[in-house]
Amino acid sequence: MLVKRILIFLPLGLILFLAQSFFWVPTYDKQATGNPGRLVRYIQSSIGDAQILNPILSADTASSSINELVFDGLIDLDDRLNYRPRLATGWTQYEEAYLVLSPDFQWHGRKLGASGEWLRFIRDSLGGNADWSANVRSMEVVPGQEIRSEWEIPQVDPEGKPLRENGRVKTLKIPYVLHMPDRIKFTLVNIDQDFFNPIRELLGEGYFKSFPYREYIEARDSKGDKALEPHFAEILQVEEHNPIIIFDLRQGVRFHDGHEFDAKDVLFTYRAIMDPRNASPRTSDYEPVKSVEILGPHRIKFAYKRLFSPAINSWFMGILPEHLLNDEALKKEAEELHLPEERARNFSIRDSRFNRRPVGTGAFVFAEWKSDEEVRLVRNGAYWESPPEYAEYVMRIIPDSLTQEMEFYSGAVDNYAVQPHQVARFKKDEKYQNFSSVGYFYSYIGYNLRNPLFASAEVRRALGMAIDVDKIIKYILYGEGERVTGPYAKITDWYDHSAEPLPYDPEGALRILSGLGWKKNSRGFLEKDGKVFEFNLITNSGNPVRKNILTIAQNNWRKLGIKCNTQLFEWAVFLKDFVNTGKFDALVLGWSMGIDPDLFQIWHSSQTGPQQLNFVGYEDPEADRLIVKIRQEYDKARQVEMAHRLHRIIARDQPYTFLYVGKATQLLDKKIAIVDRFPDGTEEYRKIYPTQDGRIRYYFNRWRKLPVVPQFVQ
């Protein structure tokens, strides 16, 4: 009888329990019911955990999301992609240029022996060049000096390939003495890569090409003279550009432990990046720095050893606290850990507990990190710009995208990255804010130009004309993408919007190939000189979009009579055995571009070797010239004009079939708004909006989740 009653009443009780739970379990719309703290806590979902919470060492997206809240850089970008001050209140850029004086130089048969004569000669000869003279703030003679240093030369095998040890290129250091002659130092108002052109015309090219380097450079061991000789022009630069950046730093800013920020922290961050013990992935951005000088507690000067206009972008880097990570602090930490002698001696920033408990100057203070679960930050109430609205920021690790979606529906997380096939549905849902934007990434099919099949730009153009890119965007991306025509990110000023995309024209493509001698054989394949038009198209596995592109390209080319074989490889194998070695015919890949217009690594002809990024082997003298001039140009208008010319050259040559840039769509609760506070205590609410490059967290410190959807100001 007891069992019978249990069997009757247990299901009834369960039904009643579930029914009443409907009224007390918070829904998405009432997620703060009984938990008002939820309104001041922003919860971000992330597929992967952070790796290292140190801006000079991290390279993954999750770590960067945390680091940008905990640390500040000297500058960053505003919502229109213009530079804005952060830990720096302002900065000045100018140039110090040097001309080495040759005592043997003769002007109309007369030597200009004394340095003072050189100054008068330059002033008198070029004084009539108004533009040149207007840019010269001052001229002075720098007396010669003896410099003792060493030159590092990569070691190579008999075939000329670099020798490596533990993954690094082996080098030979050759000590030398440089008897530096007198030089004229020109301080320029504006950095000018063409500054020396009038001087070259005046002195003649022979002055620079035939400079008597041997009189001034000698190896300390005479055996090293021959090895040094190819590097004389680098050791002693007859003309030298030294761009200067001086930062004025914000006063009164404190790290989260209360220690005041100053110029020493900026210098320390630079040195930490350049210290090989730390193995920072950012080293190449700072390698052009020649010297650093602290001009005061809140002023610092960086001199660069060559023209390098992207240098300013490196100062987005979060600044580290010197007092917590200097040699003394690291030594103390190593002692506390009771490390063996050798490990203690080599203990570096990369080994420090700081990387799991970071201290910065940012809007949020690190609180807790539970591996593979969450990272938690709390509001910095003393933040120099004003404390953020949210009291807490949590990044939850949710590896599965479906689980992320469910957690967003329930209100357990505040963001959701929408899949392309979901966008149309979510845009109709009034419960959420949605933000769609194109980013810095674009996809392409790249051709190995070393392969004779792809040597002709006309062949590559025909291959591109055979692919219906609009259908790829429509059916694979569900319309969430835009066509691209060239090598720059579409959202930047460098991208030339006047460049027309290749038309989808299979018949026109066939006419081009036919005109080049390709005719269909009895099997329906194009053939020339007894050779069938056949190649392999490859990409990495685990990417369904790229896999679909492989199939579409293969089918489109088959209609022309081209035999295309497709293969998928695991990512590490794909990179190691094919991309990095250049041993492929064609591939499907993508680039995530940066904000600056420097394309040297991807497109310059010097970067076509193994392990380099111009793996398609593109070479064009005019493109090379523009690439170098762009990275040496500091005037944005001139950079834009040259970047557009470079865009058109690469679009003309079609080393890639440029495909599309995908759109990214983010969802947020509509109750999250930008809060504008006024001195009288009143508030207004504005809708969140993306920046020009699609960032929605630009105003994150002024976000707040409200109990109900607010009335927005226009």
C-alpha cells in the first residue's frame, strides 16, 4: 500500500515542483530577480581560456581581452581609428638626420676640410630650396669619435642556408672599431624620407657609393675584416635617418598596488620586450629603436635607427610595473620559490607569478583566475579616467558554441557571437542588440608563382574570373560577407574602394586561356604543349568554409577544362610541410591585417624564402618600391595615395584570387546602454554603437545593465 501511494503522489509532487519553479526561476527578461548584483556584473563567454596575463608575452585572443582591461598603453585608437592619448597625454614626432663628412671630398677642385666650411657649403648651396630649408630646424657639427662594438653575422652552410641551433639562427659576433668622422646633424621639423635627395644631387652619387669605409672601420681581429666588409655601409651610414618620438606622460596615474606610474615603467617595458630571456613575440615591433632617454619623471624620448612609420602603433602595448618585475623583484621571487641555482639564475618575467596575477593601471583590477573556468576582475575605483560602471567583469570559459548560445538565452552570459546562418533570425528578435561589421580579416586563393602554370598574370586572372564569389558569400556565408579586391583590410583608409572586383565570367576566362594557347583535348581538359592544366588546391582541415571553397573552386575550374585536385591537411602539417616550405600549387587561406599600411612581410620580394610570409613568391619592382616608401612615410595623405597605387598593382597581378571579408555579428542584452553622467547627478542613456573597425567595447567603461530597456537619447 505504501509503495502504491508513493507511485501515485511522487509524480504529482514532481509536477507541482516544476510548475511552481516557473515563477521563481529567473528568465532572460528577469535575470536580476533576487540577484541585483547581476546588473553590475558583465559576463563574457570565451571558447578558450587565457594563456598568460602579461601584454608583452600574450598572443591569444582570450588573454588579450583581459589584458586590455587590466593594462593601459601610451596611446590607442578612437572610434574613427585616429590615435588618442592614454597613459601619454601627448607626443611629438620629428627627425634627427646625420650626414657623415668625408675629408677628401672636393668641390670644384677644393677640399672642404673644416667642418665649419661644410656647414656654410650646405647652407649656401641649398638655401634656395625653400621647402627643404623650411623643414630644417637646426644644423650642427657632431665631432668624430671612436666607437668599439661588435657586428652579428648569421652563419650559413655551404649552400647559403642559415644554420640553426635550438630553433634559432646561429650567429658570429665580430668585434670592431669604428673611427667615426665628423657629421652634420640636421634637426628636422617633420620626418622626411626624401630629405637627403637634394644633398645627393649636390654631392653626387659617387660620394655615397664610393665612400672610403676601409679608412674608418677595422675588425679588432684582422681575420674578421673580410666578413665585415659586406656590412660596412650598415656599420657606418653615410646618411642616417633617426625618427624621434617624445611622449609626455600622464601624471597622477597609479598601478593597482598604489605605486605611481612614470617614465621608468615605460623604459622598463621596452627593455623587457627586447630581453631575449623573456622571448616576447613583440620584439620585431621595437627592434628599430636605437636609443631611449628619460627626459623627466613623465617624459621619455625614443630615437629610431631607421625610418619606420608603423613604430607609433607599438605603443598601444600595455605598460608593466617596473617595481614588481625588475631584476631585484625577480631575484626575490626566485628565492621565495626555493629554486635550484641554475633555474634561479635564469628566472625571468616569463616565469613570474605576475603572469597569473597581473598588476596594471587599467580600469579593472585582477581578482581571480580559475583555470578552464573563469577569470574575474573588479572595478578600479581610482581609475584615472573615471571608474567603470560595471563593478565586476567575468570571462567564463565555455568551449562549446551551442552551450554559449544556451547560456546567453538564459542570461548567464551577456554576449553571443552569432553563427552566419543565425544572423537573419536574430536580427528580427527585439530582445537583443545586434552588431554586424566587417573586420581586418580576408580570405583568398593563393597561387605559387614559382609554378610555371601560374607565372602569367593573365592565367591567374582567368582562374579568378571562373569563380562565382558572390555565390560563396550568399550560400556559404549566408550573405554575411563582402567582396574584397586587394591586400588591405576593407575598413581602413589604405583599401582602394575604386578597384573593381573580377567579374564572374567563365566564357571570358576561357577566351583568355585559349589566347594563351590552352586548348581542350579529347578528354575535355585544357592542354598546352602536351601538358594538361592540372594542379593541387589545398587548405587546412577543421574549417568547413574553406573546405566548401575548395569544392566550389574545383567545380568551377572543371567547367573550363582545368583538372584541380583538392586535399585537406591538419593545421600543423599544412603550415610546416606546405605553407612554410612553399611546396604547394595553390591554397585557400586568409589574413588578419593590422591598422597600419605596412605590407613588407607579406608582399615584398625579399620575403619569399622558407618560413617567410610571401610564400606565393610574388615579385614586382614597383610594388617593392612602394612597400618600402610606405613604411618610411610619416605623412598619412601620402601613405594613402601610395597604398592605393600598391592595391591596384597587386589587384592587376592577381597573385591571389581575393575572395571576401566576413561579417562578425555580436548580440547583447538591450538593457545594456552607454551611460552619460552630468555634474548635477542626472544621467542619459545612449545605444551602444560599433567603431569604424567594428569594436563594440570602445565605451565599455561606461556600459551599464539597467533593470529595464531605457529610453535612449538621439
